[in-house]
Amino acid sequence: MHISATELNKRPGAMLDNAMREPVIIEKSGNPSVVMVSYQRYKELEDAFWGGMAEALEKTASWASPEESLNFLQQD
């Protein structure tokens, strides 16, 4: 669903209800500006993003051995 910022200001409750079911794209000056989604969907997207970042890092990271980790932690 695409709406203008003016429409959002006229019917905020209805737009919040719509955002619970589907993303609401809010346009300003005719251009997409903001997307309103339910909090549950936001958390799903955030988890997917950070999960993907962790997977990418896992592929390229060099890991410290247990001994290296212990030595690092024991440094003053």
C-alpha cells in the first residue's frame, strides 16, 4: 500500500491498522520516504539482517584459539 504523508496525517489510526497487515509505504512529494510495518515484522527483518551479517562475518573472520583468548583476557 502506498499513501501520501498527508493521507497518513488524515487517517493515522487506519494506517496503523493497515501496517499490522502489510507494509505501508509513505510518500513525501511523490517519492517513497518511509515504510511502516508491524513491530513483529520489524523484529523479523532485524533478526534476518543481523543473522545474515553474522553468517557473512563467520565466513571471513579469523578466530582466536582458546590460548590466545585466555592470554588476551589476562593482560593488564
